[in-house]
Amino acid sequence: MANCAVVGCSNSYYRLQRWAKSTCPIHNTRHDECVCKEPFQFFSFPSSKTQQDSRQKWIKNVNRKAGNANWQPTTQSRICSDHFVHGTPTVNNPYPSVNMGYDMAEIINPRKPPIQRFKVTKTQVKSKPKTRKQQLEDIDHDHQYNFRSNCNCTQDCSCEGCLQKERQICLLEEKILSLKEQLKEEKSCLQPKPIHKVLMESDKNVKRFLGMPSKKLFLTLVKVLTPKAKYLRYWKGRQSLKVMSTRVNKLNTTSKTKPGPARKLTITQELMVVFLKLRLNLTNELIAVLFNISASVCSQIITTYLKFLAHQFKCLIFRPTMEEVKATLPDCFKETVPNARGIIDCTEIFIEKPNSHDVQAST
């Protein structure tokens, strides 16, 4: 069903049908049986074959856009009589120009005013180019300083004025270089330091943010883990567990690079991400912002290294035998729970809250 193509106009064939079925208040009958004139009429766009110029003028006056391209009418496109000066296209006003939904003066590109030109008469004579002496005299009048003495300033001139000028130029060049160096230093001071450099500035920062006793111990840990960590494949679910464990246990490998996508961070920075998570329990989004990576990459790094560290340092976990446990069991436990195997310290650890209510209930 056709509608008016003008933006903001609500006239349509459906509206005409409703008007035709409604009762005329003057003749007390339906409008389709009444002699009253319709409230508006529809007019089709001019043909693209025989009236191309008029069609383009209609499209330009409608002033609609279809994305980045100009809007083109279809066979159902119409323009109602409300947008013509006389209610219908006439010889004097054949184009829609009334109530177009915008100020038509905005799209009119006014012609630039003509450039004022001076008439040149035949009696005028072209001025001769200035000589070297006249140019130097103009410089004397334009500048407050004058290094010239009675000198023609020829090539390789060694007069006092030229030497003084050369000395002044050298001083200015040195000043420019010093200002450039000063600007470079100030720019470097304004730029914030990367987070990994801030964390490794002192032993205090390493202990506070990473939970390691000193910077030296952390770098030693990085050195020990690097030979195997550089071949790690990032965790991508349980289906990658077998592949990752194979990569961890494979010591004699011929590949010199990590399988899969390239690393966004160095091994040292990846370990910083893991220790920041363990020490401060920061959200993955915040750690991702600090290290300029995405939250998904941050999650992959943390999951991968937690499993990797658990595999590497499981030998350091001491689990005493049952006989040793009974020998050192407190007296209060011997009476109530003589077969106790271990004591779990009840420490409250805050975890990230999942969005799903079902997952929240099962956590």
C-alpha cells in the first residue's frame, strides 16, 4: 500500500480508505457516497525514461537518504497534494515544494560573489624586479637589527657583519636543539609508566602487589618457568587439557615458538597477571585494562598458568602419612575425631558473582 514519500507526512491510501468509510457531517452519509472532495490526492513520480530531469528534481526536493546513498523511489512511491503549491503539479509549479519537512533554503548552494578584478590599461608599465641592493635596503627597514656593514655580501664573505650573523645563527641553532631535548624529556615525564615497570620498581612493590618476598626471587621464578612456559598453549576448555598437558611434559621439542596465536604479553608480564589475581583478587576486567589486553585473554592467561603452576610445584606440597597425623593429633581431636586426616582453615574468600541465578545457587 502506497504512502507519501515525504519525511514526516502521514498521508496514505489507508487513511483515504478510512476517510471514505467515515460519515460526512455535512451530508450525513458515507464519504465514498458523498460529493465532498477527498482531503488529499496522490501523484506518481515522473517516468525515469521520458521525464528523467523532472524525476531527479522531485527526488532532490524530497531530500531523503537511504543509508549513505541517495534514496530512490519505487513503483509504490507517491507524493500527496499537500506538498504542491496549487494542490497538483502545474506548469508554473510542477515540483513538490510545500511542507517538505525541512527548510529548502538549506540545500540551496548560493553562488559565490564575483571576484573583484582591476582593469589594466595599456599605459601601465610592469615594474622592474628589485636589485640585490634594493632587497637589502628593504631588509634594513623591516628588521630592528642589521649585521651588514659596507659589504656586498658576496659568496664566502668574511666581513664583520657576515661573521656576526653566522655566530648568531649558530647560537639560535644550539638553542633550538636544547629546547627539543627539553621538550622530549618533558613528554617522557608526562607519559605514565607501564604497569609491569611500576610493579618491578622495588621489593616493596613486588611484596605488596605480587605477594613475593623480593624482586630477585620473582625473577628467579620467571627464569625457572620460562623454558616450559614459552611453549604453553592457552586454556580453551576441557578439550584442550590433554593437549596442554602434553605440551607441558614435552621437554625435547623442535619448535622455537608457542603454538597457537602470538602472545600479547611476555612471560614475566603473564606471571604478574596471575600473581596480581592471587594477591589482590582484582577483577579480570581491571587487570585487562592495566595490561592493555582483553578480558578474555586475561582469563585464558590466569586459567592456563594456574594449571601450569599446580603441575610444576605439586612436588612441594607435603602430605603426611596417617601415622604421622595421629602422632601429632591434638588431644581434643583424639577423643572426638580420632580418624581426622586434615584440618581446613575456614577463611572467607570473595569470588566473582556470576550473572546466572542458577549458577549463583549452585556456587
